[in-house]
Amino acid sequence: MKKVVMGALLLAAFCGCAADKGKELFDTAQFEEKQNNREHARQLYQEIVAKYPDSPVAKQAQERLSVLGAK
């Protein structure tokens, strides 16, 4: 069930415009954190910073990486 939910969230993350993609990735990363999947959350935050550096959530993603300890 968790994989189905994650698949749906990831699919949603790749639809829409760039700003929406960054926000959706951020939402997915936060979900991953709540599920105690810190490594996947970290990967998603890194993807936001790399792909959408000018998006409104890039700064928030960078802050979360600082908290999680970026590798």
C-alpha cells in the first residue's frame, strides 16, 4: 500500500509546471520525513535544490537538508 501511495505522489510530482513540481516534490519529501524515511526525503530535497533553485521551496528544501544533515 505504501508503494502505491508513493508512486502516486511521485507521479504527481512530475506533472504541472516547474514551480508546482518543486512544491510537489517538497510535499513528498515532507511525507517521507513523517514516514521516517530520511534518506529518501534528503534525496528529494537535493533534487529540488538542484533542479528548481529559483523555486519558492528551494530555500525551504535547503533548510531541511541542513536539519537532516546533507550527505
